[in-house]
Amino acid sequence: MNKQGKRMNRVSAEAFGTRLIILALGLFSGCTNSNSDPQVLKNDTVVAIRDSGLRQVADSQSIKKKHRYVPPQINQEAIQRAVISKHDSSFHVYNNIMTDYRIIGYEAPDTTSRKMVLFSIFTSDVKDNPFHCPYGSYYYTGYPVELVIKYTGEQESFIKAHISGESKKPATVYFEKKWVEFDE
């Protein structure tokens, strides 16, 4: 080999040695840092887990929303009224799904007084007795066979009726006149 070739090999060997030392230092420092990194990562993860823990968020189905009851609209062209028989003073609400009605019997002749009984075509008015009427909520008078309502007179813009039922204490209830008609 000539002098120049030997010189090139020597430079290459020195460069190779330098690169080998840098690589070894890099690996060594990487190994050294990797021993301390898991602790840091572990600590960071613990902090992250503690800070970002699962929060219980109630979904809309599990929260019972308290809102004001908005009754369904009544079609003014298809209204049904309760019928009072002139023959025996009996009070009837007939079941007709083609008409709309919400007939309420009040404790006093005042629409803000306690609701005692309710007859409605709307399930939202009847199901589970949402108004907590002591005599119940019904679709029509034929449904509660034990419930008897008899007309007794008029008072202001209300008709007065006597209501009684099986295991219920008899009482006087008031229905708005606009929801009642007399048969012929």
C-alpha cells in the first residue's frame, strides 16, 4: 500500500473511532435517561390520572327534569263535552278518540282550586294521575265503574255535582259549564 492509502485508512479509522465513541455515548446516555424517564412518566401519568379522572356526568335520561306541565292543545273544532242526563242527573263523559276534551272536577268553583277528578283524551293527562286527583284521572266515565257523578245544581260559571266512588268519601265537585251540556 502506498503512503496515501495508509494515510486514508488511518483517517478513516480515526473517523470510525470517533463515530463509535459518539454512538456509545449516545446509547449510554439513552440508557441512563431511560432509567429516570419511567419515573417521570409515571409521575406525570399519576398526575394526569388524578387530574383527569372520570367525572360522573348524568345523561338526560337519568335526570328527571322538573318542568312546568304544558297540556296538549285542544282542537276547538272537535270538542267533546260531558253530558248530564235530564232524566236521572247522571254525569257522563263518552270515549271518542276523534274529539278533544279535558274535563276537570274542582274542589271549589274556582279553576285554581284542587283538582278532584279529571277526564281527558290525552294520555299525558291520564297516565299515572299526574295531577294527583283524589278520585283519579280517566279517559271516560265508563272506565271506573265504581265512580258515580250526579248533577246537583249550578254555582257561578260552574255546575255542581256529587261524586262518590268505591272506597272514596263522597264529595262535591265543580265542573266548568263550558265543558258540560244537558241531553235532550
